[in-house]
Amino acid sequence: MMTEKVPSFSPGSTVSSALLGYITLCLALQAHRLPSAQFTVTGPDRPITASVGGEAVLPCHLSPRMSAESMELRWFQSRFSAVVHLYRDGQDLYREQMPEYQGRTELLKDDITNGSVSLRIRDIRPSDAGQYTCFFQSSVSYEEAVLELQVAGLGSAPAISVEGHQDGGIRVVCRSSGWYPEPEVLWRDLQGQLIPSASEKISQEANGLFQTEIAIVLTEESNRKVSCCVRNPRLNQERESPISIAELFFPRVSPEMVALSVILALLAVLIPLASYYFWRQHRAKEKLQAELRWRIAQTYSVDVTLDPDTANPWLFLSEDRKCVRYRDTRQDLPDNPERFDMSVSVLGAEKFTGGKRYWEVEVGDKTDWELGVCRESVSRKGPITPSPEDGYWVLWLWDGEYEAQATPSEILHVSIKPSRVGIFLDYEAGKVSFYNVTDRSQLFTFTDTFSGTLRPYFSPDLNKRGKKAAPLTICPVPAQASENLCP
């Protein structure tokens, strides 16, 4: 009979083994945590095309593969708060959606444990076209990918009608509706050769789709058998309808009709010329008034500098605190309560509780930036929503499109791109105005009621991270800005 030996341990060896096991466990946990905190989000590398009235599927997946069940998944459009679909804590939060997407989205989660999800959008509309951001956020990290959705609609077959005599011939009109984007419309003869049209009108309906109306005048000498063709350039598809005009329809032209046609042609030229003249006079007056308001605003210029205690760690400030730029190197800065941690933003050091203040910022040829004022009490941690309701009165440029972050947001039509922007705060009047210093025009004015302390707000880059971005520079007023050296 064998006797099993029970190993004996001294107190010293027991403590050493326990300590060694604890260290091993910590290293294993740390090694397990490191890859989970690092991931990228990938979407399709080419635009997704969907038909009007159909559905679109926008896919995104994590690399390396990992479960996204406990993450926050957000699809949004031009800004973080423009929610198309939101998934958080294992639930779809439909109440957070923009009204136009409610009841039309579905998150496909069959492969979510492998980090692969897709957003289905039903009942596609023309307004759905554009860029979508697919945003994944875990407890320790976040990343995003940008997808583009193109919308296309094949309209109705062309309807052709004969609508009387014109210029010694027969006026034939072709109409069609339900197209997206704007279609190409043309006339062809039996040999497929293009025929010049007498008039062409393409207009957009209330539902965002386009309707067409193109006319041609057929004479006795011209080809009387023609076809009307409407083509969708995005789908590379077209609809065509033919027509043939009998000889008995063609009239004999009288001298009186010729004279009337000449008079009508002259009126058609003179009336638009007169309208254009009065429009130019009105525009000139508006421009002069805008320049006068800008000149007055310049008399309230103040010296604004940047507050390094509020700067996001990815932002670098010049020594004179007049210049800020984004770099793809994160600085090791203390995470004080005043510092922005997720929003790539910085505040001005100056604080305003009343009066009128004006300053100018050089934006150069940057394709994205955000400028304005905000309450000193705004939250600096986590994602921000730059809207007046949250204490921000800002104007931004995003990939060539200027937008005032009002409620609702307003797209600005800017004829001359500003290389320098002026900001004018009239605290008592409750106004924040933005000026294009390049052509001395007014870009936009917020009207609100202010309370508490306001501070200048700057965000140099919104969607060009990872590249060497150009800086934002606070310029002296009214003299030309001297060159500032950014880090």
C-alpha cells in the first residue's frame, strides 16, 4: 500500500508563491485589457446607392474583431447630436433620433459579438443623401468611420403633348416627374441625333424629387418624328417616348405674327434686364449697410488670447497664445476640470459679463473650423453639442459648407470664402455676429438672451485629424495680422 506524500511549505515560501501568483494574474489581466482598448472602425470604401422609396444598409465593423454589445453605437450626419440611430446599454434609443428618421431605422445586430453591425434605413428619401458617421465608443476608447449614401430615383415615362403654334411651327412639350438627382433631358430624331430644344425647365418638388418640362418647335422643314428622352446620370438609365406630327398641323406664318413675335422677344429681354438692374441696386445697398455695421464693430476690438488650461491635449498653442493647431501627437497634460477631453477645443482667456467686444481670427484656406462664444459653465468632458440650448453660439465650416449652429441649424450661402472671420459680441443686445473680413460682409447673427460669463470659443479641426492641419490665428484689429509661429 502506497502512502501519498503531502508537500510541506514553509511560511516564507507560501508568501512568495502568493505574491508571484498575484503578479502573474495582474500581468494577464493587463495583457487582456490592452487589445480591448485599441480598435478601429471600418466602413465601405465607396458610396452606397439606394433608390427612392427603397431601403439602404450602412455597414460598419470593428478591427480587430471584438464584441460591441456593451458599446455605444451612434450613426449621425453633419454633427454628433444629429442622431440617425443610437444604441446604448444593449438597447436602441429611438427617442434620441431626429424626427425625420423615426420609424425608419433598424440596427442589424446578428454579428454584433464580432463587432459587425449595419444600419438599415427604410423608405429612402432624397433628403437622406449625404455623409453618415458610424461612431463606436467603449468604456476606454472611441473611433468612427464616415460613409456616403447616394440616393437615386427613376421617374415616370415622358408624357408628350402638342400645345399650339409657335414661330411658324408646332410647339411640342415633354413632361416627366419623380427623378433624383436632377436628370438630363433631350430630344432625338429617328437617327438618334440630338435636336436643340426651344425651352427647358427642371424644378424640384416639395418631396425633393425633380420634374422636367422641355419644349421643341417642329416646322415643315424639320424632322416631324422625334422622341423625348429623360436620363438619370447616377443610375445610367433613361426613359424615352416618341411622337410624330402630321403635315396638316403646320400653319402659314403671317406678317402680323412675325411682328408680334419680335415684340414679345424684345420684352422677354428687356424685362429681365430691368429686374437685374434693380436687384443689383438692392444688393449694393445691403452690402454697404453690412460693411458699415462691421466698421462699427471693429471699434470695440479687444485683445483675445488662448487659455492653455482649457486646451484639449491634442491642441498645441503658440508661445504668445494667439495661435492654435491640431497635431496627431497627444500631450501629457493634467486632466483638470476646465480642460476639454473629447472635443478638440480651447477657450479664450478673456471673460465677458457685459458690453461689446470684437476680435478677428485668421482661418486661411482651412476646410473645417468652429468659432464663436460659449458660457463659461459649459461641460468640458465627453462629447459636446455646440448649440444655443447647451450654451454655444458658434459658426462652423465643414468640408466647404458653412453652417450656423442654431436651432434648427442654418446652411449659409457664402459667395466669397473668408480667409479671416470677425466675431462681435453685444452682450446687452443678446447678439453674436460673424463677419467675412475678406469681402466685409455679414455671415450670420445669433439673437438670444445672455446671462453669466461668456468666453471666446475655438476649434481648429473637426474632421481632418491625422493630417498636419493649418492653425487658427487671433489677429490684431484693425491692422493686418503679423505672422505667428505655431508649434
